[in-house]
Amino acid sequence: MPYTHYTAEEVAARGEALYEQHIRPHVEATHQGKFVVVDIETGDYEIDADDLAATKRALAKRPDAVLYGLRIGYPTAYRLGGCFAMHQP
């Protein structure tokens, strides 16, 4: 989703700053592994085990919101790749 007023770097920087300064202390202990979606202009946020559900709730509140999402307690929201291990009997 393109944002006319922000670069991707600005969205990430604002989202991370809001999370670290205002949200993390209140959510990390009780919502580990869930997704948080932050409106970078208002500081409002939604938490859910499903990132799309959190995003839809945030957009229902403010359809033109600029959102930043992350997974609580993890350095990244998703992991790409994987490995296939063969188990021998």
C-alpha cells in the first residue's frame, strides 16, 4: 500500500519508535508471539494472533491510517524459508 506522505523507511522508523516508547512495556509480557499493528500517526494499535484481523480492525477505526506491523517479542514478523529434515527409523 503506497503512502504519499511517508517513505517505507519513515513508516518503519515511526512504527518502531512508537512501539518501543509507548506500547512494548504494556504488551510484551502478556501477548508474546501475537501481532501488533500501529497507526503511526495516532499511536493507536491493535493486537491479534492474526495480523490481518488486527489490520482490518485498525483500518475500520481509521480507513486512511498508515500502519506498521510487527510480531511481539520477535525480531521479525515472519520467517522465510525453512528446512526439511529426514528422520531415519
